[in-house]
Amino acid sequence: MNAFEQTVAGEQISGPPSQTDYLLDRSFRGLATVCAWLILIVVGLILWKIGAKAVPAISEYQLGFLTGTTWDVNKQVYGILPEIWGTLYSSILALIIGGFFGITMAIFLTQDFLPPRIALVFRTIIELLAAIPSVVYGLWGIYVVIPFVRPIADWLNAEFGWIPFFSTTLSGPGMLPAALVLSIMILPTIAAVSQDALRMVPYRIKEAAYGLGANRWEVILKVMLSTASTGIFGSLVLGFGRALGETMALAMLIGNSNQLSLSLFSPGNTLAALLALNFPEAGQHEIPVLMYAALVLLLITFVVNMAGTAIMTMTSKQLKAGR
């Protein structure tokens, strides 16, 4: 009698679930349901606390708070349109830069361009970027990125100053240094999730493309990326959400100036930086205003994530229908 026959004779290999299996399954389902409800309750409590403190400012300033461009504590005049603009502008710039390099790294590390051991080293280095504190990124931006970018910015302003994106010089902190550092901060998230999405593509799809005569880059660009597009887009949504809420690095690098400008070299401000810099010295009248700004930031993040989820769902349905 061989080992397989002994196993069959000694115990049943497969069979209906036991009472213990049913109990464990129901316990896990119950625990997952409780955890899901706890998340919703915590989010609801956060919104309720912030909203309750923001009510006086909402009733006093209403929608003019969203369209105003002046933040003057002494005159009690508050407007966060420049901060909304700076939050979206810096995050979009960071997403463009970080998204390009993150997806490129994911392709580089998953499509056999490197030996497995060397790829593991690069993968570990990218993941370590996520462990660096935000303030360290800010200091690195001040002492390395800004001095490196300033000569290039001055040349672009001198030669192409008629273009709105280069209409000012870079005197110090500004939108471009902040976006560059922010792109590095979101790069590990985009690269890690994109790698997982590319690894989930069945190998037979890749083989079928090669069998039809496609070369390596045609397989990567036309087959792998399109098949993994839902997961890759999810990584971009996560990276964008991470960029929207970043605080300390942007507070140190963006310049904290209330102005609306397309120039990559002009200073700006973000909602997160505004909250971080003003809360320590906020008076009783300013706290509701800052809570109102925090509520706006939460709303922007919520809308971005909901829009990203909707687009991913639509894309996934279209891909399934196409197959």
C-alpha cells in the first residue's frame, strides 16, 4: 500500500463541511461585519465632531468661505480658494510625476528585466521610501531639491517666461519643489499596487500575445497594462488620496502663500498645511474656521475616492464585457 492509499484508508480527503467549519465561517463573517460597522461608526464620529465645531463658521461665512482668497486673522476675513487650488494643483502634479515613475518601476520589476535577487533589492528600496518621515522629506527638499531646481527654473523663466507655467522665478519654496517631493512620497504606493496588479495577469494571456507574434514591448504596453488597468488605476487613486492629505513636507516646501497661479515656481498653500500651521496658535474664533477647512478637505478626499471607485468599477465591467 503506497502513501496515497494509506491516506485514503486512514482519513477522508474531502467531505462536507463539519459543524466546526460552519462555526468558524459564521464567526469570521460576524467579525468582518462588526469591523465594517466600526469603521463606519468611527468615520461618522469624526465627521460629527468636526462638523459640530465647524457649524458656527459655516453659518457665518457660508459658501463665500470657499470662494474667498484672503486669510486675515486680525480682520477675521477667511477664504480658502487658494488653499483648495494649491491642494489640487500640487496633488495632480505629483500624481503625474509619481504615477509615471511608479508604473514604470512596476513594469521594470515584474517583467523580467532584472534577475530576481536584484529586483528584490530594488523592490525593498522602493518600499523603504514609505517609511521615511514626512519632515525628513521636507528637509531634503529644502536643502537638496530647491537648490537643484532653482537654476533650471530661472533659465525656463528667462527663456519661456511668456508661458504661464514659467511666468515667475523660484526664489525659494514653491509649487514645483513641493510636487517633486510629494511625487516621491506617493511613489511607493503606486509602484507596490501596480506590481500586484501586473502579477495578477494570467501568464497564458502573455503567452497568447507572444504566440500571435507580438514583441516584448507590444505585450507589455498593449496586453499587460490594459489587462491590469483596473488595479493600476486603483494605485493612482490611492496615490492621489495620499497626496491630498500630506501635511508637513508641503508646509515646509510650498511657501504658504495665498495666491492663485499656474506658475510652477510660485509659492502656494494647501488645506493640510493651513491646518497644521494655524491650529497651534488658533483662537476661539479661528478654530471653527479651521474645522470648516478640515471639513472641505475631507469632502475633497471623499469625492476623489468615490470618483476613482466609480471609474474603476466601470473599467472593470468594460474589460469583462470585452472578454
